Amino acid sequence: MPVLPRQYYLCAMQETILILDYGSQYTQLIARRVRELNVYCEIHPYHDIPELGPNIKGVILSGSPFSVHDPEAPQTDLTRFRGKLPLLGVCYGAQYMAHRNGSGEVRRSDKREYGRANLRSVDSDNALMKNIHVGSQVWMSHGDTIYNLPEGAKITASTADVEVAAYAIDGEHTFGIQFHPEVYHTTDGLELLRNFVANICGCSGEWTPESFVEMTVADLQKQIGDDKVILGLSGGVDSSVAAVLLHKAIGKQLYCIFVDNGLLRKNEYDEVLHSYKDMGLNVRGVDAKNRFYEALSGITDPEAKRKAIGRVFIEVFDDAAHEVKDVKWLAQGTIYPDVIESVSVKGPSATIKSHHNVGGLPDFMKLKVTEPLRALFKDEVRRVGKELEIDHAILGRHPFPGPGLAIRILGDVTPEKVRLLQEVDRIFIDNLKESGEYENVWQAGAILLPVQSVGVMGDERTYEKAVALRAVTSTDGMTADWCHLPYVLLSKISNEIINRVKGVNRVVYDISSKPPATIEWE
């Protein structure tokens, strides 16, 4: 297939903060906080640094699970930025800068400092520490400690246990902090990041939904020209926003295809297809249930399911695309978490799972790819959708996995299991909506377990299936906590499922968080 040059930045003139990822669990949170300040930023692995154009206004080095003394500790040639761009090292990033800089000394601490601490002293004259208060709570998570600063550096903040909680290097816009400003437990963390990106890096804070739409529409028009584009709609937020954004840019040159893979929620195919046509999109529905069921027959491995579904989807989509004469482009609703989870700082072996819309196309699909949302987190996609005046019924929909109910059916997938789970899921979701809890939940769904349990219905003993309910709260899906739904509501949902869905006699509720669990079970 034709391969396009990798687009590191949305626009060559877009002010950008570059975040180098050394493997910290908090790296994505740094990006989230920077974007809360209406400043665009991108995460790149520490070993895969893009060309530094004039739009790069500053660099942030993330934390890491490694010690700077580990033989395999990640390393970066900092001379590319040091003294040329504002540089902020967070935790490992701060220790690495000190360790690699002349007389700086980092030692393994006698005790790991983890959790809440308070700043005992603050140099309020330092640009990074402006409006950071003495006594302010910070979040520590490190085993190494900076004992001696390199020549020309000075301490700008301390805690009771850590003398060098923050430092700055004279004559440079180079700063290090041993705490994590990106987590909510650091009470002045957002203010510190504002000091860095706005006051020190000079970013204007114009990264808004309105500016994104304006810039992206112009870029799409320039990129696509008079070519035709096809887009596979899923009924979810991402593909819907991508479709409306493309429609705004190129109008009738966009051809949308909505495939019924037999793994959607109950009545979802007809309901969503109708809503798309009401939005003025040129959309065609394709009923391919049987092709997917045949491909999934006998498969139990989660990754094998994903690959089978992806393969058949491409085949079905390719058949439908051939009916659009002279199409040149494939549009995808890829968003930033898809990209981050599919490219690990440790290499492909550490990838959590394959994403159906990341990684390109097979050779037989001679299409170029455009991904207008690949720079956005999920909540940013919703804000862009609101700017585009997309109906809240679509923007407020919970995320739904690309492989659909196939990865909520543990074990092999059959039409009978799909129909059973659709009934269970519909009762669950309808009750969430009727109770007003739907808006408080990030994502919810039912899982069909590969076990049966003993029950009693009337005077008869039963031996039927068990289902699990999963509801989580989250901001962008990178981390999640189980949702504390009212017991009365859970009881009502359980009773309705058992009474109305033949074949189910037990309902359980999943109370695990991400991490260590994932949101989906497969």
C-alpha cells in the first residue's frame, strides 16, 4: 500500500510541548494536564525523538520505573534540547539530568519515598515555582534521591525528607522536580505546569476545540483535494466525530460504510444507521453477520478473536469500498490512546493489545490513510464533537470495543450467545439510563462467563449461565475505577436479568480497577 510520511505534528505551526516517555505509568497524565491548559503536546518514546521544528516550545522528560543506576536504564542525548529549549525533568527525568551532568550525584535511597509529602521551602522567585506555596502537598514516587546537584544548579524546593525536591540550572530554562505535578494529589501541580508551558515556554494556550476544527478542516482539504474517501462507521463517538469533521471538509466526497458484524448491541444497527442518515451523512449499511460468525466459529483466544474480526471486517469493507469508484483514501477514527497503547517504549512485545484501527492496511487495499482524530484523547473528541454540534445522544455514548460483544463473550462465540448477551446488556444499559447513572459512568457492559452455576427457580433446580456486569469511571480510558452503583439499582438490574433472560441464573458485579485489570475482560 502507499505509505505516507509519519505525521508527528498536526500542523507545522501548532505550538507543541514534546513529552519523552521513559515508561512511567503517569506519562499520559502529563499530556492530559498540559492539554487542560489548552496547549498541544505529544508523547514520544525516549529513543524515537522527532525532528525539532520551530513549533516545539519545550520538552518534558517523564518518570520511569527504572533507576538511573540500572544497566538497562533508558538514556537520551539531552544535548539536542539542553540550553536550546525549556526543559523540565519529572522524577526519573530530573534524576537523569543530574546524574548525567558533571558533578551531579544520584544515590539509591535507604527508603523508598512514595505518597504524599509537603513542600517545606519554596524559592518563589524561580519561574517554575511562581505561586507554589510553602506547605503545598506533592506526590512522591521514587527510590533514588538527588544528593548533590551539578555545578550551576540550585535548589528551588524541599520537603522534610528530600532536600532536592526541585532544582533549576542557572543561565538555562532547565528544571528538575522529584515529585509528580501531573497527579491530582499534587495540589499546585497544574499551576507548576502552567508556569512551565505558558510563562517559560511562552505557549499562548490556543489549543481549543474551535481551533482544532478550523485547522483540521483546512488540513484535510489540502491533504485530500478532490479525492474520494471511505470511512467505516461503528456507531461510536470516535468514528462519528471523524465522519462529521470529514464531511465538513470534503462534503459528498466522503462515503461512509456501517457494517453489521452481528456483534453489536441489541437493535444498534438499525438505530445508529437511522441516526447517521438524519445527520446528512452519505452512509450505506452492510449486513455481514454470518461472515463474522463463521470466522469466529470455535475460536476462544481473545487475540485470535480480534484478528479474525479484523480480517473479516477488512474483507467486507473492501467489497463495499469497491462499489465506490476511484476511491483513494481510507479514513479512520483512531485516537491518541490507541496510538499510545500500540507503541510501547519497550518495543512491540510490551504492547497491551492490538487495536483494530492502528497499524495500517493489507497490501491489497491500495488506499492512503487519513486519521483526523489521532492527536486527541477521548474527552477531547467529545469536545470537538460538541463544537461540530453533534447530537448528545451520540457524543454521550459509552465507548464500545471494536470487536464488539465477541470480547465480552468469554470462550467461543455463537449467534445464540450473542443474542443472550444482547438481552442482558440491554437491561443493564436501559436501567443505567432510566436511573440517571448512565452519565456518571465512563463505560458499562455485560460479560457472558464460560461457567454455569446452580440455582433455584420456583421449585426447580437450575444449572445455567452466569453473567458479570462491568461499569467504570474514567477520564480517558487510560486508567479506570469501578463505579459504585447504588445497591438498590444493582439489585433491580440483577432481578430483571434473571427473570427476563432465559438461560441466566446468576449475576455478579466486577469491582476491579485499571490497572491491574483492563476495562474489557478480553
